Amino acid sequence: MSVKLELYRVFKEVAEAGNITAAAQTLFISQSAVSQSIKQLEAELQTRLFARNSRGVTLTADGRMLYEYVRSAMGLLETGEEKLSQSRDLQMGHLTIGASDTVTSQFLLPYLDRFHRQYPAIHIQIISGRSHKVLGLLQSGKVDIAFASTPQEGASLETFPCLATHSIFVAGAEYPCDFDHVYTLEEIARFPLILLERKASSRLYLEKYFLQNGLHLNPEIELGARSLLVDLAAIGFGVAGVTEEFVRRELESGRLRKLRTSFDIPPRSVDLCVLRDVPLTSAAQRFSDFIRESLRRG
């Protein structure tokens, strides 16, 4: 096919130049090579494509019909090469990211802002979902990059830690508890707890930690949205299990207060995840590098 493509390229140049000598000069090959290419193409197609005249050559009826298709095909190939070059140079492109709303708002937003300012021609799409969902989207090729909390290491996954997160317990400033008391695991478990729904990775992580210490968590309220969990804790509905890094504003404003504990739950990590051994698009590779470089600089 590559040989025939070259024959078509010669055919198109001769058709447009109307002269074998001129076509040879444009193609930087000899006149005999041009003539031989035309003869070979005519032999393969079993038709005459050019008629000779005193000024050079003109297309036959079959040649004119073929020329319209060749011109169109060559034009598409040139456009494809140009688009590919633009994509490599990040003058265009598409980037699809999988991340939870919380990770997007609490971590990704400033990076997305800076990246978009630097590469405004890259179209960025964000598909929202918890860790297990966005990792599934990554595995199926529906997102280029996923941000997930402490994903299970696998042969198909390459990860880069972006943000350490810490699980804590908080309550509204007026909640009837002793904020100076150091609470044990047993005491925390006895509170009316407000937790995210069980499919949330942070909820599963909390439950696993308590189970390892012989305790079951039985929350009074289970929610799908972090913001609602914070709101209910703030107005005194109970003690909420939250990620400290995602409630900093509420803690700093005094809307929520952190309970002191006799235990420290090991931190987790929000990781940038890509598929191992699967080449990234130019836009995805640049965004991945952008995140890594920004974090290394601190």
C-alpha cells in the first residue's frame, strides 16, 4: 500500500503540473522515475491516465475521475498530519480526567487553572466519580488520567502520590462533647456518627481501621455528599468522620472543631493514576508532567 501511495503522489503532481519535467523538479526525482511511476500505476489500474501533447500531458477521462479521489485522499492525509503535529505541540487536543468532586475542588482546581492558562487550546473534560469508579473508567479507556485515593497497586497501574490525607472526627462548635478530652476508639464509636455512604473509599478505610481494632462502626446518618455531611455536623447532628485536608476552611473558621483522639489513623494518599505501558496522548502526558513538576517544586 505504501508503494501505491507514492505512485498516487506522483500521479497527483503530474496531473497538477501538466508536465513531467515540472513534476520531477517538484518531487526532486528524475523524469524517468516519474514516467516509470505513471506507467506502473496505469498498468496496475489497467487504464490510461494521461494523454501526451505538445505542451506536456493532460488527464484522460479515467485520469480526471481518479484525480478527484486522489486529491481528496491526499488532502485528508495532509490534514491528518497537520492535526497530529498540532496535537504534539499542544495547539489542540483533548484531555479527559476522572476524579471525585471533592478531589477536583480541593486539590485539582489550581492546577487545572494554571494548565488551562498555559494551554488554552486543550479541551479538558472531567468525569466525576469516587475512586473505584474513576479507576474503572481508566481501565476501560474512558479517561486518560484518574485521581484516586490509595488505589490498589496492580500490574496495569502506574501511580504517583499527589496528596496525603488524614481521617479525623469533627463536630459543630456547640456540640455537647468535651473538645479537651482525648477520645479512645471505643468512645468515638459510641457517638452518633455521620459518615459518607459505604461505597466511599474514605468510609471503607475508616471501617477497616476500626475493625482491625475489634470495633464496628454503626453510623446514625450516611450521606452521599461531603458538603451535606459537613453541614449536618456543623449544626449538631453528631460527630462526623471526615478528611482533614478537605475541611480546612471549616476548621479554620471555627464552624467545625476537631476531636482529640488517643489514636492516629494512618494517612492515605490521593494518587495520579495512569495505565502502565499504554502511551498517553500529548495532552495527557503534558498534564501528568505538569502535576508532577508542580508537586516536586512544592
